[in-house]
Amino acid sequence: MNELLKLDESRYYEQVNPSHKATLGKPAQWLIDAAASIGLDLAGFRHEIITDDFKRHVIKRHGNIALHGKATIVDADFTRLPDIVKAPGIAIIGAIRKGRRYIVYAKAEPCMTYIYFEQIFGSHRNRVLRGSTFYKVTRPLVMDDIKRIVTRNEKTDISGAVIVSLGKA
């Protein structure tokens, strides 16, 4: 098995190709319904939560303990992705960054908030929600904090997105 994908294979994972990616299955109905409200059809899509490129990117950008301290992403954090996708506190659906559409999930825990971006790929052959980036903030965040972080430096536009609150951020 590829070293980059050594993860706890919990009951959530459906292994597609152990050396390349792991999928979580189809989007939840709440996500399909929310996306439909802004004209996105996510029926027939699947979550592709871990790929080699995704994990390399996350470790390179957010995995340096000298830079990130307690907010450093470690292997154990990747095992949280299924829960973050299935039951986020907040989801921002239809965010646009560099001309591409994303779903942003945020899930707060007592001392940490996880933020996960999935890019929406909607071609006929490639209907996936693919992990793009993943990081954490060392405190629980509320809705305004999450919006500010996601849109910082005006990199991401959420003006046409739908924001769903599923409980505690």
C-alpha cells in the first residue's frame, strides 16, 4: 500500500484503488438538496476524500509542526474526514475559488475546528467531490469566523453559495 495512504480503514471507507484514492460514497441527501437550491445537481456524485495528491498537498502546506504547532495536520486527522463530510457543523456549498466550485465543510470540536474543501468535478465521466485541502484551527469557531477564514484575501467567493448549519460549527 502506498505510504501516503496509510490510514485507519474505518467502516466508512470504500477502497477504490489502495495506491491512489479512497472514496466515501454518495453525498448525503441534505447536501444534494442544498446544492439543488443553487442549481447544482450532485445526484450520482461520490466523495473522493483521499488521493495521493491531496495528502501530499495537505502534509506539505499544513503538516509542518515548526510552522503550525498544535494546528499541524497529522495522519490521525485524515481519519476524521468521513465524520467531517457526513456530519459537519457548517457546510458552504458552491464557493468559487480560481473559477472552480467547492464545498467547504467545518466541524468544531472542543479545542479545534477542522476545515475541509472538496472540489466539485461534474463532467460526464468524472462526477466526484474530490478533496482539495484540509486544515485545522486551534479553537472552536462560529459561523462568522468560518466565513472570514474561507474568504480571506478575497480568494474564495461565497456570495452565490448556500450555507447550511447542521449544528455546532
